[in-house]
Amino acid sequence: MDKPVVSVIIPCFNQGTYLGETIQSVLRSDFATYEIVIVNDGSTETFTNQFIDNYNHPNIRIIKTKNQGLAGARNTGIKASSGKYVLPLDADDKISPTYISEGIKILDKDETIKVVTAETRLFGAVNRRMKLLNFSLENLMCQNTMVCSSFFRRKDFDLTEGYNANMKYGFEDWDFWLTLLETGGSVYRIPEEHFFYRIKKSSMITNLQQRETKLRDMRLQLYNNHKKLYSSYFFDPTKSFEYDLIYNSREYKLGKLLLKPIRSLNKLFQ
């Protein structure tokens, strides 16, 4: 195999059920010079371990580690990779056959672009396009404006300490984008759907039960990781991640519905 232009990094912890589908989405790529680095992040599930142990393909390298979490597993995979460009991909998600070629074409043309991302479709328990704000550093401080599976240059990664392991409950990609882009650079979003993000029913229930405290903790950790950056800006709070959660919550929508007839009566007496 020729030296890979892009390294697709797939951390996996007990996700063997979906991993084959994820790998196949990369193998169907119309771009030939790539490698896949799978990091078995201390999986304890028999099926996952057997699946990975028995998988054999010339474009695929497998690394086994003790469990270190998603951030650590991504870092391990990237440091062991040899591509000029990096594309992280979680073990239960998928990409389109043309995503790699489209992403590389953009990065090859313009050195000022640090990250290439794409429109995203949620699938599984939910089926709809994912809505994200357009990139600006100010918007990125408010909420994540890119999906985790976005391209960047290996040389830019090497100028950072990688994904931060203290983001243990999530937002590790958001934290990394801030690290990568706070020193400058732009983001290009391909206007077509090239990334497919799986939503599982079990994860939806878990998120409802646990997101309040864990997301608050991670939002605070994000701020602590980038205090200097946040102290330099005053950003629009209506674009913040928390505001979005409130605005799209059932409670907010129910409140608007209950207040609608009261507002209508008020208009009659004005």
C-alpha cells in the first residue's frame, strides 16, 4: 500500500455490534490512499474482542490498549498513524463514499483552512439533519459547531497536546476544536451530508437522566481549559449550548403553548 494521505482513527470500546458497518463505510470510499487505525480501548465484551482480533485487511492497523477513554484512545491512534490528514470516526458512526475525497480536496487547496467538516444526518432512533451554527471562534465558544468526524492536518495536531483526557463525560472534540482554532485558521463545511451520526434509544434515555450534571461539569471544564480565550471575549448568550437546550426542551415548548392563549387575550385588551 502507498503511504496513506489520510488516517481514519476509530476508537472502539465494546462497540463491535456496529464496528463492521463503520469500517465498511470507509472501505467503500472512492479515495484509495488511506489507512484505518482501530484502537481497541480495553474492550471487555467478548464479541467486540473476537471481531477485532479476527478482522484482517491491508488498509487496517489494530492497536490494543487498556481502557483510557475516548480522548486518550483518539490520541493513541493519531500518534500511531502516518497520514498527512486525520479523520476521527467513532465506532458506531458512518461516512459517505465521497467524504474523504471531498475533504482532502479542500485541505489541499487552502492552507488557511484548519478543519473540514460536513453536513450531518442523525440516524437510528432519530432520522433528521443535524443543525449546527456556522463557524466563528465566538460561536465555537458558545457551542460546538463541528461534528467529531471532521478533517484536520496531522502537523496541526502535533502542535497541541491532543484531545484532553479531563473531558471524560463528553465534549472532548469541542474542547479540541477550541485548542486547534484559538490560534487562528478557518473551517469549511461541505454543504452535502457526508457524516452519519448514530442515535441509540439507550443513549437517549441515558442522556435524559444524566446530562444535566455531567454536561454542566464538562461545560465548566471546557471553560477552565480555555480560561484565557474566554476572558478575551464577550459572546452572545442566546447562541450558547445551554440556551439551546432550554429553548428546545419540552418544558420551554410546553410553557409557550400554555402562555399562548394568555398572550392572545392581552392583545385584545391593549
